[in-house]
Amino acid sequence: MFKYILYIFSIIHWVCYKSADPETKSLIDSDIEEMNRRCKVQNKGLMYWLVTRKPYRNLFYYRIPKAKHLCRLLPEYPLFSINVRDGIGKNAFVLNHPYGTRLNAQRIGDHFTCCHLTTLGNGMHGRNDLIPTIGNNVSLGLNVTIIGKVTIGDNVIIGAGSVVVKDIPSNCVAAGNPAKVIRFINEQ
């Protein structure tokens, strides 16, 4: 019964989505496609993900800021926050359990994935200009911390428990504390 009420509330969110600009709709559609692909389900839509995956709501409210007032009907997931200045690219994937995750970045590229306990943040208390920029096709393992004005290149995998305080080039796997390039992806 309670789930049916949530679906009724999600109709209002769907109306907000339908009235969004084409670029925003395209981003949301790509997020939903990625959620379906990664969770191995077929033909699940916006209302399904809003009701069944609370953290997805945070990404939805990020994509459509004017829908933020709707969080009284479908609350945000309190342990997952997004504050990305220049946008998050298409095909973002919100894991089922991104608890303790804080994404405070300049920009996050397309095809971004992160596990729980991930922190992207400023390099000095009170200095929100010292925040990371994340490239395309980046995957962050569990408990990754990226601090300061660093740039993570395209096609990068950062291993679990890593602390990144310096730039990471494109096409590599990095891990450690501090994180270092372990190997380049085009190597065998």
C-alpha cells in the first residue's frame, strides 16, 4: 500500500521531468538506461527508480533543481549529497547503497560510477574553489577520497581505499594512499 502512494507522488515528478528542457530530459534518460543496464533490469522507467532507489532521487533533484521542492513527497537520501558546479555528464550511475558519499566537484564527466563512502571535496576548509574535476568513464571504488584542485583524466579506475591528492592521467588504474598509477589501461 505504501509503495502505491509513493508511485502516486512520483507522477508529479514525472510531470516535472516532462516539462524539463530537452537536454535535461536526455541526461535523465541516459541515467535511467545506465541504471537499467547495471542493475540488469529491462524497461524500468523514471517512476520505478524514484520509488525503489532513494539515492537516485538525489541525482534527479540535481538534474532538475526546480523539482527540489518535491522532496517533501519523495525525500532525498540523506547520506548522499551532490554539489557539482559545472554539471554531471550522461550515464551517471547511482549505486543502491551510496551511503556516506559526498560529491563536491567542479565537473563530473559522462559514465561516472562510484561506490559508497566516496568523498570528492575541497583541499582547504572554506575554499570551495579547490575542488576536483572528474573526466569521462571514471570508476571510483569503495572509500575513495579525492581532495583538492586535482584533475582525474578520462578512462580511469581508482581502487578502493585510495586517497587522491595529485592529478591522475587518462587511461590508467590508480590506487593507494597517496594514489599512484599502477598501470595504464592500454598495457597488457
